[in-house]
Amino acid sequence: MPEPTPPARTHGRLLAWLLAGLATIGPFSIDTYLPSFPAIADDYGVSALYVQQTLSIYLASFAVMSLFHGALSDSFGRRPVILVSLVVFVVASIGCTFAPSIGTLLACRALQGMSAGAGMVVGRAIIRDTYDGPQAQRLMAQVTMIFSLAPAIAPVVGGLLDQAFGWKSIFVFLTVFGVLLWAGCAWHLPETLARSDRQPFRAAPLFASYLKVCGSLRFAMLAFAVSLNFAGFFVYIVSAPVVVYQHLGLSGTEFAWLFVPGIGGVMIGAWLSGRLAGRTTPERTIALGYAILAIAATTSLVYHALFPPAIPWSVLPIMVYTIGMALAMPSITLLALDMFPRNRGMVSSVQGFTQSTTNAVLAGVVAPLVSFSQLSLAIAAAVFLAIGAACWCAYLKLSQGMAPAVEAVGREAASTE
């Protein structure tokens, strides 16, 4: 594909902002209302544990529905799935605002989760529909850079709204955010999947496609590589209260010491990925990312084995880790999407489901077991990285093993013509 003309580049920048906005629905739906848990519990006269279920049911419905957003977009097109999902999200946010009981709030949160993942899942397919090779990597990197700001902004916005107007104003904010995104997408988001490339929405073909994608060992290695690389960072995020209060001895207003370096690292890594696009191969970019990840994980292990947790030495390795993670992620994601060109939406769905499920297991099972010390967290991050790197190496080995067979098929086909 030739280099875009200046108008196309302008459109690419607008597309990056639209897709990043769609991807931020997830973090905004989670992080903005976290400061309001006590107020919600007081209003409905329930325990904090019951309010926690509004997050759990959101995450569960988000993970399950992420399996289907991409398949729906492969059949009906990218635009309709995103626009309908945004309408559902807006309706669910209005329902949360006026929920008369905690039960209604739970139902509306489930509806939010079912719709919130469409932008991220379908957005990845749109990127690959629109661009090839380095241009796709650059756009993926731009979206990652913009998206990475959401986890830092969302809690601040939520806290300010809660203090000024009460917790329901947070869901008013999400409603307005959803409406604005719908308007932007309705006016500017292109349909990137031609009708001739759409898949039939019937049970048998869909089931066959899911079997094809999920049965690919090479795809599984890529999906788990992305998920496990991210898990090495996410284990710190879900353990943030313990890390900030107990390990680092900071106050509730100093969570930025953990979040800002991590988010800064993501932005730097994504920027590097965009700069390297077209200048080196995706495999070399990924190898560089893993080298940076290994340096970060090893440094954290050695430091916390010898010294007690301290600022800034305990958070600098996290920043370096996220640089490597964000550097490798766009290239690995694009390799996965390129494995099934006619099922990119479904591929993105399965990848998103893999990561959501990994995050859920990590948050509910692993993090409580390893958050008792900074060294144990460093060990967990290193283990996740090691398994993720092993998945990447397995993908390379499987791909090398396939190369002679592919060449033989090509020679046989040429000889019969």
C-alpha cells in the first residue's frame, strides 16, 4: 500500500483519536466511579462488598461479550456494531444514573460491560482493514499512546465529580461521553469492511470460524504473549492499594507514584513502536521490546532482593517494563490479525477475551497471593514475562516449521499451472 497523501494522513490522525476514544470507554467505565463506592453503599444501604459486585458483573459481561463483538463486525460491518454498541452504552449509563435500587444498578452495569468492549475489539480490526505493515503499526501505536492516558485521568475526573455533584454525576458524564463518541463515529468513522468480504452470520460458519481461530496454536501463542506481558504490569495495578499504602508507605493522594511512571512508560513504548515502524521488521521490534522487559524484570528482582521498597527505585523498573511492553504489543497484535485476514474481527475478539480472562484470574486469584511483598510481586511479574516470552519463542519456532511446507505448496501449485 503506498504512503498516504496528506489528506489521508489527516484522516489517519482523526481515526486514531476516534479509535482511542472508543477504547477508553472501558477504563472510564471502571475507574471513574471507584472513588464513589462508599457513597453508593450509603445511598442504597448495602455493604461495600455488594457495591464491589457492580464492578465484577461489569468485568464478567465485558469479557464474555468481547468474544462476539468482532464476529458480529465480520458479518454486519464495523460501523453498525460500534454505533449500536454506543447506543446500548448510553442507555445503560442513563439507567445507572437513575437506578432506584442496587439490583437495577447491577443490571445496568452488566449492560455497560456488554457494550463497552466493542470499540477496542472492533477498533483493532479497523486499523488492519485500513492500513498495511508499518502504517498499521504506526496507527496502532498512536491509539495506544492516546488510550494510555485514560487510566490516569479517569479516577481524577471521577473524584472531582463525586465531590462536587455526587456519584450519579459520574454516570451522567459517561452518558455525555458516549453521546459525543456516537456523534463523532456517525459523522467520521468509515466503514472499512467491504460487503464482499463479510462472513455469513449463521451458526455453522461462525462455529467453524471460531474453531479455526481458537484451534490455531500459533495464534494462541501470540494471544497469550500479549496477555502475559501485560499481566507483568497489571499485577501491580490490581495490587495498588497494598503497594502504595503498605510497601511504599505513601498516602491516598500519592497513587500517582505508581500510575504515572507506568502510564508514561506505555506512552514512550508506543511512541518508539511508531518510530520503528518501517525501519525494522516487526520481529526485531518485538525482540527489542522483550530485551527491555527482561532488563526491567531483572532489575526489579535484584533490587527488591537486596533492598527494601523505596521511591523512586521501586517504580522505575515498572516504567521500563511498560516501555518494553508497549513497544512489542502493536507488532504482536498485528501479526495475530494477519493470520486470519477474513476473520480479523473474530481474531480481535478472541484476543480480547484471552486478555480479559487472564486479567480476571490475576485480579481475583494471583494478586491476593503475591501482593504481600514487593519482592513477591517482582517474582510474579518475572514469571509472567518468562511465560509470555516462551509463547513468543514457540510462535517463532512454529512459524519456522511451517515455512518449508508453505514453500512446497507454492512450488506444487506453480508446477500445475
